[in-house]
Amino acid sequence: MSLRRTAAVIAAAAVAALVSAPAAQSRVPAVPTTDVGDAAAGWLARQLVDGDHFENVLDGVAYPDQGLTLDALFAFTAAGVASDSADRAAAWLAEPAVLANYLSFGDPAESYAGAHAKLALAVQVRGQDPTAFGGVDLIAGLTALQAPSGRFRDKSKYGDYSNGFTQAFAVLALDRWQGAPKAAVDYLAGAQCGDGGFPLILEATPCVSHVDATAMVVQALLAVDRTAPAGKALDWLHGVQQASGGFLDEKATGEGNANSTGLAAQALRAGGRTADADEATAFLRSLQVGCSAPEAARGAIAFDKSGFTQATSLRASAQGVLGLVGVNFADLTAQGGRSGAPVLDCPVTSTSPTSSSSDTTTTTTTTATAAPTATSDTTATNTTTTAAVVAVTSHRAPLARTGAQVGPMLWVGALLLVGGVLAVVLARRRVAEARK
């Protein structure tokens, strides 16, 4: 290749690098935060597969997890952070294959009420049209599954798996659109157990109250102004709250878990039960992974006091954020949300060499202390931390977060330097040829 052609190739490469460099630097920098909800939502955003969804791995095979992806989308919206991640998640959910798999398992003869209801609510929360999402009318699909009793049921050869969550999400989604059908609201209110709670399994005998289902139903009833049954349900939640402030799943033991506590705290806050909600959020804060844990785990909310595990902390963080923020599903909005996944603000240790009168070099270590937070280091020594976390944290500490990526610019500089040298050589050759 001639010198002239070589110089042209290098110049073109330099221009291409300059064009691509801003794109590489356009990612929103991770901003440190002392807000536990923001930190948990930021951690959750960084766990997204390909930046837009979650997966469920069974027997070594990864399957799309639309339900968990929606939980994360709600969490990002509630916290008002990672709005870019929420938008990417919504776009992934709108992909035809992903959408069909969630709503009907890819079979036109199938149709699932819970999936239609949850997605219809999420789409509206993000400010989109539920009647034209990914080419599908979610509202029409949902209302087609309403039985004469008012209950929303699955249409499936595999059986009907609709439950208390299904009915609550349906009422929330339809109320937000053009108003929930009275029959659907009456059915939901009429499902209340004798003790004031609401069941997960509808129409079962005996009626067994369930914390998570009750928390969801309370929010739906408040949205449609059915305050009397909602008040009784809130009384029931108060009665089953643990001394720790946490809530337990059915038949579980211990101080509580983040999933049930997050949903209960959300309902209690929406229902004006401030003292109970405050105790619940304090318990959630006690589950947040703090600064003494590996960096990759910081900010996450552990499922319970047993400590952090990657698998259980995903949904625990999503539902925990809802409790920490305390906004009713009916009031969630994407307006005002900002992009970027915040990181838990922790002390940063840096080293700098200083010279002495001898030929030796000493190292001075300085520590910048972050503002105090209400988090606790519940999982600093947990042995169940996943291999992925260990692998990430085994590397050297990263450079200070500046938001700039210097690698592309170094390559551009090198290309321009070589191009300049070749240009000088070409110029001298032309002068020499001119003198002949």
C-alpha cells in the first residue's frame, strides 16, 4: 500500500473514531446516592440482561421473565431513576415474540388475564397506549377474559391460574384507562375474608388471608374509592406486622421478607397508616446491602435477614423499592423520571505516591467519607454470594467515576499522530520530486 493510501486510511479511521467516541461517552454516569430506594433501583437496573430484561434460568436454560421485568419497570418508575432502563424494558416487552409469549405462551388459543392486566397497567404508567402496545390491544384482551361474576379468568388448556393479584391488577389497569367495571370491583371487594384480609387463591374454602394479595387489593380498592373494605384490610395488615416491622409470607417464619414487606408498606402508606408504613420501611432499610459488601452487590435489598443472594434479591429489590417510596400503583407516573442507575454512596479509598529525600517511594492513602446513610451491611460475609459477584469484585478497584471514557480518545490521538507523520513524509517527498 502506498504512503498516500496509508495516510488516507488512517485519516478515515481517525474520523470514524471521533464520530463514535461521543456515542461511547453518552451513557449517563452512575451518580452516588444516599437514598436507599434510588440505590436499590440503580442496582436493579445494572442487573438487566442486555440492559432491557430479566431471565429465569431453569436446568441451565434461560427463559424470558416478563413478570420480573415489569416489577423492575414499576420500581424504576416509583423511584424516579433509571428511566432509560424502564424505556428499554418497555421496548423489549413490546417485541412481538416476547409479547406473545407473555400473553398467551405464543398460542392464539391461550390468553392469560394476569399478564394482560399487569402489562396494561405498566404501559399506562410509562405513558403509553394500552390499546396499541406492540400491535396488541391489551384492554380488549383483558375485558374479554371477564366472567359474568366480574372475575377475570385465564383462557387456557392448562387451567385457570388467575388469583387475587390478577383481579387487583385488572381493576387498577381498567380504572386508570376508562374506569373499572362495577362487577369487577364488586367481585374484588366481595372476596374479603372474615378476618379482613384478602386471599391469594380466590373462591377457596376456607378463605385464607395473604399479605401480598391483601396489599395489592388494598391499593386497587383505594383507587376506586372502596374505603370501607380497604380500611378493614389495612387493620388486618397492622395485626400481622412483625415486631421487626416486617411482614411474612404465608406460613413462613422469621422477621419478615422484603417482597411481602415492600408491598405491605406501599399499601399502608397509600392508606394513610404512616406509623406502620414507617416501621415497614425501616425493616426494608435494614435489608439493604451496604458499603462493606462487594461493590457489585451494594445497594441491593436482600430477601431476608439470611443475607444477599443474586437470585432472590432481584424481585426483593423491585418490590422493596415500591415500599420504600410508598406510591400507590394507581398514582405511579413516569413524569419527572431521570436516566441513569445511581450507586450507593460509599467511602472511596485512593492512593497517591509521594517522594521522600531518599530513592524510595511511599504511598499516602486518603479516604473520602460519604454522607451518613440508613443502610446496614447485612451481607458483608455472606457465603452465598454468586460467582458473578465474586468475579466482578476480584478485579482491581475501578478508577474514580468521572463519566468519561478515555480509551477511544487515546486511539484517536494515536491515529492522528501516525497520520501526521505520514503527511510530513508525503510533503517532503513532493518537494524532493519538484526539485528533480
